[in-house]
Amino acid sequence: MAEKLKTPTNIKFTISFDKDTITIDPASISGQGLRTFNLPDQETIIIQSLPNQKMDKTQSLIMLPFTGDSEDIILTEAVVDEK
């Protein structure tokens, strides 16, 4: 995230993956600020991140541990709310 951007109040990450080759442990999500997750189906996880105002924009906002082939997991959408 660019250091000059205003700190968002909310970011929603949608991550798609191949359920046959990727295993995700959503309880192990880490990063800056608060996080919640939702698994709407067997091949998608949605992570809601609420960054704090002292967020280090040079570091990762979320870390999602997974096992499997990295080419079988992709960030398909990230929506930022700056209200």
C-alpha cells in the first residue's frame, strides 16, 4: 500500500483458490488491525480487515497461511472503504 494514501477504515479481500490443491487455515490469519473472515463457498474466502490508524504501510496488511501450489490461489478483488 502506498505510504501517501490515507489509511482506509475497511478493506475487503476476496481470495479464490482450488479446493483440491489448496488448504487454508482461516484461524491462522494474521496481520495489522482486526480481521474477520467468511467462507461463502468451498473455493472462496473473504477477509474483512479493519486497519488501525498506526498501520505500517510498508508491511503486509494481512497474512493468509495456506498449503498447496501458489499458482492455485489468487487475490481476485480488494475493495477499500475510506469513509
